[in-house]
Amino acid sequence: MTRPAAGAEPLIANVSDTARWIAAYRAVESARPDALFADPLADRLAGERGHAIVAAAPRVSWALIARTKLIDDLVVKAIGEGCDRVLNLAAGLDTRPYRLDLPADFGWVEADLPALLADKEQALADQTPRCQLTRRAVDLADPAARDAFLDEALAGADKALVLTEGLLMYLEPHDVAALSQSFQRPAIAWWLLEFWGAGLKKWMTKKTAGLLDNAPFRFGAANGLAYFEELGWNPIEAESVLLAANRFHRLPFWYRVAARLPQPDPRNPGNTRWSAVTRLAPHKV
């Protein structure tokens, strides 16, 4: 991993900069002849900064690519099951409204901080989304602003899916619990996320020391999916990112052995380096 020179401006000044990191991974994947998805906008969104972050980061492209593909597939599946709106919170530089095969009248709402959304609007000004896309600038850490946003974004929806890709690991546990509570609304049918266990959080914190000092990882519960069950959510689907990357033929050689070993209990991964993409539904009262 290449570190920034002493005294240089940090590659990641805040959490928003991680969006360029993820966009760079999507660009690299899209250039492959056997790409799992096509994102022709990723390279312009990543820019030189995004690719510089990739060069400085640990080699985790396989995990980010697998996460992207899993979420793509679950979004499409949910729409087939009657989802009538997607709310993408902390959307970053995501381009699913431009690259997924979505109904032209489908409602998609992106929420993020004002500066990042302004940059994104400018970068994609010449592009037309495939669905009815709206963007809202909101500080999701502000409970009142978050609730007001949800009231507006869910108006008229009956079976919405909330997506929090790449968000929870940057939140304190009490903020994750508050977010969960705010999603307990009749109009929200599903919550789609990637979840890290405590072991992966510890490993990633060590591996990204000096790179992510301004955007530290904060959340990773040792009880895995049981954490969300205790908050009132039922995991409908959950797939290990490691196993998905192996299924997609993206795992580096040295991780393939790990994929063949017995896997941790999703409800008690402990200190294992484990993550999964899961779709949750609220418990029925």
C-alpha cells in the first residue's frame, strides 16, 4: 500500500472522498472483458483522486466489486417483487439510476451532503437517468433533517427499499440504532445494506491507518445479523461477500482457500473477518 508523502494533502479528507475510491473500483471492473456490470460513468466520477486512493489502499477490490454486484441484483429483485421506490442514503457517486435496467417511471431518490451532490450534479449534467431520479441534500446525522427527508421522499410510496451501501461502518453504534428506528415506517418494506463484523472492522482499521484517519471505521458488531434482529429486522437474504466474490470469480488466489473453509455463523461471526450483503424486512407486529 502506497502512503501519501509526509505533509501532503490527505487523499481522503472526509467520508465523502471514499465515494471516489469506490467509483474507481467500478471503473476498473467495467473495463474488464468479463465485467460483472458496465458503469461507463465511473471513471469520470472517480477522477485522478479516486485512482490515487485505490493505489494507496489495501487490495480489497474483489470485495467492493462483489458488494456492488450483489446490491445490483437485490435491487432488481426487489423491483420485481413490487418495490415502488428506492431511497439511496449516503448515495455518494453511485450510478445505478443510469446503468441498471429500471422502469422509466420508477422513483429513485438519492440523499447525501450538499457538496458531494453538487459535484455529482455537475459531473453528470450531460447524462439522462433511466428512471425518475431526484436528489436531496441532507445531513443524515441530524435526526430532524433525516425524518423530514424521509417524510418527503416516501410520500406516495407503499413498498420502498432503503439502501445504505457503504454507510454503516462509518457510524457509531448508537447512530446505527437511531437510523434503524427511523426506518420503521409502513412505507419501507426493505432495508438493503452491507454489514461488517467486528473482526473485519479491526482488520480494515489497521490496514487503512494513515489513509482513512479522517474517515475512521466505527461500527462492526460481533453478533452479526443478530444485531439487526434485535433492532426489529428480519434478514430475508444474506450472502457473504467472500463467498460471492468466489462465485463471481473475483477472489485472489490466496483467499480462495478461505472460501472453501467452514464459514462463521452470520449471527455470531465474532472476530472473524466477515461481511455480508443483506436485505432486511421489518418484523411483523
